[in-house]
Amino acid sequence: MPLVIVAIGILALLGLIMGLKLNTFISLIIVSFGVALALGMPLNEIVKTIEAGLGGTLGHLALIFGLGAMLGKLIADSGGAQRIAMTLVHKFGEKNIQWAVVAASFIIGVALFFEVGLVLLIPIVFAISRQLKVSILYLGIPMAAALSVTHGFLPPHPGPTVIAGEYGADIGEVLLYGFIIAIPTVILAGPIFTKLAKKLVPASFTKTGNIASLGEQKEFKLEDTPGFGISVFTAMLPVILMSIATIITLLQKTIGFE
């Protein structure tokens, strides 16, 4: 019975957020109260339990999320994302343009939340598609696939970070296994799926988009943006730090290094 109540609570939470468009935090509080009452928890214990749950979760995540948001802000506001994308496009060339978009989106997706990466990369995809006269979907699907997969599988993004914390998993190992799953998933959901979709619904790939429909976009002159190396380093810094922590932990376990 408790599992059924929890399942109903999860469905109610999804309904409040996705259906009624209610604020996520408020939805969580409402559903928490409802589930606690349904489980027979005393009223005077409900608030304390919710506070303890939120505090316990945020305690070990706040620093990761805070630093991740700071790095993402640096990349977004400095034009680092544009530098990474345009450099890889030039390096890969027109023939491999899809792979350039995948690589750029993957690197940018490690550091930025999905929606932030999407806002930054969509104008670039529009510009490239217009310049090379290819469909928006031809480049847009691989871009969205890379951003979505990194957001879902790789720390320091919220989902995998929270799960790692709840299960007491080593964040570096979660990152490693995340990469093992993420890379082939991006390839399947990006370039390979795009080829399949183009055969199934070719009419969709003849449509062109209008960049003006996106509204006013912040533009950067490439010479005013940070260098490619420092931009990639900044984007991958969380990965580097978590990898170093994992290596040190493994050394401690294997050779007693302190």
C-alpha cells in the first residue's frame, strides 16, 4: 500500500508540473504533504520530515550545483560556447558537419543545462544550415540529442548527481559509466536517427527555419571570445576535477596512498 501511495504521489507531481504548469518547488511541497498524510504521518512530524529531507539532499549537492552554474555562466556570457562550436565546425568541414555539431553540443552540454545550451546553440545551427543550405533538422536533431544525453547521464547535471548522492555512489564512477552510455547513445539518437528520419519523413527535412522567430539573440564577434583551448577546458573542468578525485580514491584503495 505505501508503494501505491508513493506512485500516486509521483503521478500527481507530474500532473501539477506538466499539466497545471505549477512551480516545481511548490508542487513538491504539496505532493509531499499529501503523501505524508496518506501514509498516516502525524501532522507535527510532516514539516520536520520535509525540512530534513530537503536539507539532507541539498547539503551535499548545493556546492556541485553552485560551481556548475558559475562555470556555465562564464561559458555562456563570454562567448565560449560560440568559440567551441565554430572552431569544431571549421575543423570537421562541411562533409562532417553533423559530427561537428554533435561534438560541440556534447562538450557544451557537459557544462550547461539543457535549456541554456539549446538557447546558445540554436542560432548557430540556424546560421550553419543557412550557409550550407541544409535542413535545420539535419543539424538540430544531433544537437538536441547531445545536449539531452549529457543532461540526463553526466554529472554535474542535477539528475545523475542527485541519484549518485542518494545511492552513495562515487560521483567519478557515475561520470565514467555515464560517458560509456552517453557516447553511443548520442551517436544513435543523433546522426544515425537523423538518417532514418530523413528516409521516413523526407518532407520534414525540406523545411527551413526563420532565425528571426527566435527573438533577439546576443551576438559575439569570434575574435572577442576566449580561445578554443580555454573554452573547452572551462567546459570540461567539472569532468577533470571529478576524474582526479576518482583516481585518488582508487589509488588509496589499491596501494594505500594517502
